[in-house]
Amino acid sequence: MLEVLRRMAGVMRDRVARGGDDRGDVPGWVLITLMTAVIVAALWTFAEGALTGILEDALCTIGVRDSAASCGSASA
């Protein structure tokens, strides 16, 4: 068991000594996030009414909206 821990410590020490070769693709993730935000904003401008209606219907279905006027039924 002690030998396994020593090997793991050695591997970690070597990895740290090599430097940041496993940082990831930060600029790529930033680009994907920005592109997604732009797409959502563009879709929202064209489909705001429909998306709002879908959200309100879903909330009424699960009972989050409790007033009858907001759910469109007089018997709730």
C-alpha cells in the first residue's frame, strides 16, 4: 500500500513539474458560450410570445402558478 502511494506521489510530482499541459481549451469554451448566448438572444427576439406561453403552460400544469387568471381557467 505504501509503495502505491509513493508511485502516485511521484506521478503527481512529475505532472506538476511538467507544467500546464492539461489546462484545456479555454478560448474554445469562451467562444462556444458566447455563440450560445447570441443564438438564444436571436431566437428569443423572434419567438418570445411562443416561448413565454410554453413556459406559462408548463408552470400551470405542475401547479406552480396558483391563480386562475394567470393559468387561463376560471375553475382553478
